Amino acid sequence: MKLLLLDKDGTLVNPASGSQFVTKPWDQAPIARTAEALQSHVDRGWQPVIISNQGGVIAGHKSLENTIAEMRFALRLFPSITEAYFCPDQGDTCWRISEQRAIEYPSQSIYVQNLRLAGRFRKPAPGMLLLAAHIKTSDEMLYVGDLDIDRQAAEAVGIPYLDAQEWRDR
């Protein structure tokens, strides 16, 4: 399987309200040409997955519950994306949203320890990318993002990286 890892904020969506950050689950609007770029990859056999730091939780700007709802809303905006991974803290936990389920992977879990990801979820660390790749058992991966930390996370895993603007313009 080919796994298309996608940052969310600034890559797939921007705040619909025009504010700097998404603070409410429904305050998300797809960025122009994102749907077409996504569909092009899906048509070629890529499975898209969201990978997103969510520092607003630890900073106190939004709750974990709102962030879970935000990820679910993003999945509804892009029906071909069926999973989202996000890190709401300094790197100790990763949440996986899949359809209607939310599963937490704390750094203390045996599963995470076996993958040697403890405390390494927050980008630019590679934890979320590695966890998604392990769960999806991919043989080819591409990471699309808009920030240097996205590029650094891809480099840490050793996978190709594509800037979001270039991805949408292709």
C-alpha cells in the first residue's frame, strides 16, 4: 500500500473564520486545489492519512475533546481520508481518529515502547509518521506539509517530502 501522510493546518485546511488558528471544530475550510490534489493521489492508489501537531491543547487554547471533534470534522471534509493522528502535548501521546473511534497511544504503552516511539510523537520527531506507517503497513510513503518541522519529520523517517503548495499546484 502507498501511504500519503498529510499535515492538516496550512496543508489541507485553513481557519474558515480567517483567524490565525482553528479553535472550533467547524472552523475549517479546504485550501484551494486541495481536493483535486488529494483525488489525484487516491486515483493512483494512495491511502491518505492526516498527521498533525495540535499544540493548542497544551497551550490551553482548545480542549482535547474539541481537537478530537476537529479531526473528525476534517475527515468529513475529505471523505477519502479515513484516519488522523495528532499529538496534543510535548510528544508523549498520540491520538488516532479512525471513523468514529478515538484511540490514545501514550508513551508508556507497550505498543509504543516496542516501536521505540516513547516521547517522540510531536513533529519534527518521527513518532506519528512511524506509528501510522506501522498500523497501515505501507511499502511506499510520501509526506506533504507546509512547515519546516514537516520536512524534518519526513527526513527523520527517511521518506520523500513535498511542500503543500507544490503538491496543490501539480
